[in-house]
Amino acid sequence: MNDQRDSLWRRTVFAVDQILAPLVVFGAAYLSVFLLLTPHLPLFQWVALLAAAAATAVAVLLWDRGRWRLGLFVPPRIAAREAAGGLLAAVLLIGSADLLILATTGIRHSIRGGIPAVEIVVVFLPAVFHEELLFRGYPFQRLWRWKPAVAIVGVSAVFALLHAANVSVSPLGLTNVFLGGVLLSLAWVRYERLWFPIGLHFGWNFMSGPVLGYEVSGYVPETSLLAVEGSGPALLAGGGFGIEGSVWMTVVELVAIAIMVRSVRRNSPSISTLGRVHAERHRDR
């Protein structure tokens, strides 16, 4: 009985010290910086990115004495290789979903104009870095040390819920955002670095909106290389939520998740033991 109480006490102390407390610190720092900067800076996505970066720095300095390896500061050749791999994967995934939509609906593409370079710098790039720091960065990695399944499913659920107020959102669209969160989480697991999911996330949004002309989770880009013309059932074409509202996106994401899980299992320990291995690596450092 005493051994059971000691074990429960140790687990409780570990959960509070290693999971709850650092996440509370991160959340408090994020909200504080965000609320402090929002009235003074007009660029929302850059404010959100600064808040996520500041919260990460505060949490790492307070709880890990600056020694947490976030997977962001790596040699440029590694960052470039993994980001490019994620970008290529996104082109294949979004391109596949688009071809399926074109084959089964009256949707067609026409030449519209060009890539919105300013919007990419003001909106798309900071949004990707912000969301990856928030959802695959320090909070996710803390949870991963504790319970890998909770990290992947729980963070992906929050990721989807934060899109629930987007324009033209639908249950299928939220399901696809959740599956996208799972895929991005597995992309982090594959290398335990942020550059592969950053490349995948940016390529996903870039192909969907600025290139193909769909809404990006309900967000309408100012311009795009191609335009979407014609119509089709929202279930297939995605409706106002964009390509992420299509059932074809669901199919593509499920296939991509299966491929990613296989890649993780082939190149790493099984998913069920990865969290323990990750924790041991950090203790060794």
C-alpha cells in the first residue's frame, strides 16, 4: 500500500512539475505578451508569433534553465533539407486533393494573376511559425514526454477547435483540420525537429491559397496564381472553407497519416515508446 502511495505521489509530482506548471507558465506568458502587444502593433500574425516566441523563451528559461532542445536551432543545411521535404510533401498532398476535386466536380482553374508576396510575408509566414511554435513546440513536446497519445490527439483537437470560428467552417472542415494537426504532429515526431512540420504547414497553406486559389481554412487570399471557377457539391469541392472542407482532403490526409506512421516506425522506435525515449534523451542532455 505504501509503495502504491509513493508511486502515485511521484507521478503526481512529475505531472505538476514537468507538465502542468511549465504549461501554465507558457500560457500565461503567451497571453500576457499577446495582450500587451496587440493594441500597439497592427500585424496580428506577427504579434501572435512574437507572443509564442516569448512564451517559449520564458518557459524554457524558468523550467529548463535554457537547455530544452526545441528543434528549431539546427544547422542551416538540416533546416533547409527538412523544410524542403515538408514543402514537397505538401505540394503532393494538396495537389492530389485538387486533382480529385477537379475529376469529380465542375470545379476548374483559370489563370488569375500572381502570388501575393506581401500577404505571404504579413500573414502566411508568421502564421505558420506561430502555429508550429504553439502546437508542435514547447507545449506539445512537454506533453509528448508524458503521454505521446495525449500530445498528438489533445493538441490536434485544440488546433481544430481554434479554427471553429473561421469563416464558412463545417464539421468536415474541422475534422480535416484535426487530421492535419495529427499529420503535423507526426511530422515533428519523424525528426524531433520543427523544420519538417514548418515546411509541410507552409506548403499546405501556400498551395491551397496563393497557388490554387482556394480559401485557406475559410481565409480568402488577396490574389492567387490560379482562380477556382465552377461549382460542385460542398462535400466534394469544399465549399467556402476551401479545399480543407472536401471529403477528398480527408482521404488524402488519412493516406498521408498512414504513410507517416509507417515512416516513423521504420526510422524510429514504435510510437508507443517514443515519448519515453524522448524524455530519456532530454535527461541525458
